[in-house]
Amino acid sequence: MASKNQSEFQDFLPLMADKLGGEGLIGELCNGFQLLMDADKGVITFDSLKNNSSLLGLEDMSDDDLRSMLKEGDFDGDGALNQMEFCVLMFRLSPDLMEQSQFLLEEALEHEFDQM
């Protein structure tokens, strides 16, 4: 069942990117991070992910799937996901979004330079 949820999730991010653009997508990913993180620690832990997974439609994922998701995104090996690790993981879980990432990055940078 977890792979079904992942497939639906993978298809959803490119739609968000198309609708929101690069800056809007990053904002939504940051909002998702805030929903899943442990407020005291400022990172996503296994417990905070498990307790808040229903907010993102991931309630059917097994504990092993949740641990695998954390492990896949945990680049610094601290057992939790900081905001950057979470955003990178979300992009990696969506192959279609990875293909669009160059465009989204250019769009976000263009917006930043326009504001200078």
C-alpha cells in the first residue's frame, strides 16, 4: 500500500510546481516540513513523522516505510530530517519533479534578481 501512496504523492508534486511555480512550491514544501517536524527539536523525527503523517495522506505507510523514508533523506546521519534534507527528499521522490527542477531553480533565481 505504501507504494500506491508514494505514486500518488509523486504525481502531485509536479502539479503543484506547474500551478505554484518554483517559489510557491518551495514555500509549500516548507509548510509541509513545519507540519511534520517535532516543534521542540526543529527537525522531523520518526515520532513526529508517524504522529503527523495523516496530514499528508501517508497514514497507511508502515513503520518500516517511514523509517526508510527518514533514512533515505538523512544525509548527515543524525536520524532526523532538517528542512533542507526534507526538501531534497521530496524532489528525489518525484522523478517528474526532478526533471523540472532546473526550470524551477532558474525561475526562483530570476525572481530573486528582479527584487534586487
